[in-house]
Amino acid sequence: MDFRSSTKNRKLPPAGIGAFTLLEVMMVTMISAFVFAGVMSAYIFLGRGLARQVNEQGLESRTRLALYWMTQDVSSASSISPGQVPSSTGPGPWPYTVFTLVVPGYSGNVSYLLDWSKGAAQGVLERQVGSGTYLTLLTNLSSISFTYYDVTGNSVSVPASVPAIYSPQINVKQVSMAYTTTAGTASTGAQSNLTMVSPRVIMKNKMLLVDPTNP
């Protein structure tokens, strides 16, 4: 009886079959590099987009806070003492009082203050009642301005030095605010900018008096 091993009849594959050539390895490596670069680019792009979205939400949240308090204070005020708004390179001392409101029901005057002590594009707008704690409304300001209007809607200029009898103090009936603020850093591509012009807020509790300097 002839017992033959099945392994002796098995044919071996020719040499080289089932292996990758150097050219194939190089092509696969190149394709993988392109795919990896694409994935990384998409990841970075999505990361920057997410960071910008978070920054924009923060800016909008700050804007809502500032507009809320300004609307509440100005509309309830019975008197306003506006002043010049200094630039980021203007002289101190900081914080600088932008305007002061007399609001019925508060134990002290409501002051809006601007702080440029940290330099340009880092201005801070704060709110203070009497001598109490500052409430930060806006940060990272690169510019800010306030415009005052009389009852007819005409803008009222604010002189550099406020005299004892101050016409805008008597005639101001509306106030608006405009500013530009930023969040994030430009070097990372995630910086967000917001330029805002608020609607005019009417001083509902302020009585209009006759200007003694312009009867």
C-alpha cells in the first residue's frame, strides 16, 4: 500500500507572488499622506470654526448684557451728565467716567466707566452704582463712542470741558452707543470681531427744561 503525503504533491507558489513591490509601497505611502493631510486640514478648519463660533457667542452675550443695562438705566434716569470719551491713547486716570445717571430707586448715581489702562484693543466698559462693585459690560474694545440726541432727534455735541450750566445736560433726551470689540487671537485664525451700533434709548423719566443759555 502506497501512502503518499499530501504535502509532497502541493505546489509552491512562484517566488514574488503576494508581496508588494517598492513602487506599490511608495504609491500607498503617498496616497496615505494625502489622505492624512486632508483629514488634518479638515480637523484644523473645523477647530477654528468652532473657536470662532464660541468667540462670537461670547461677544453676543456681552452685547446683550451691555444693551440690557444701558436700556434699563437710561430709560429710567431722570438726569444725565455726559462727558467726552477718551481714546485708547488718551490720558488717564482710569477708569474714566463716560456719563453719570440719576436713577430713581438707587442709593447712588449710576456711572458708566471706560478703562483703557491695558492699552489699545483692550478697553473695558464697566457699570457702577454709587461706590459699589464694578460690573464689567464689555471687554477687548478697540473703539467706543456715545452719541446724545435732543427731543427732536438732533445730535447734541459734548464740549471738552463741561461748564456749570451745561446745555446737553438739560436737552439730552436720547442716548446711543457704538463700539467694536474682538475675541480670540488673529494668529490662530480664530479671532472674531463685532461692530455694534445700539438703538437710541429714550430717557422716559427725564423732563425737558428750557436751556437758560439759549432761550
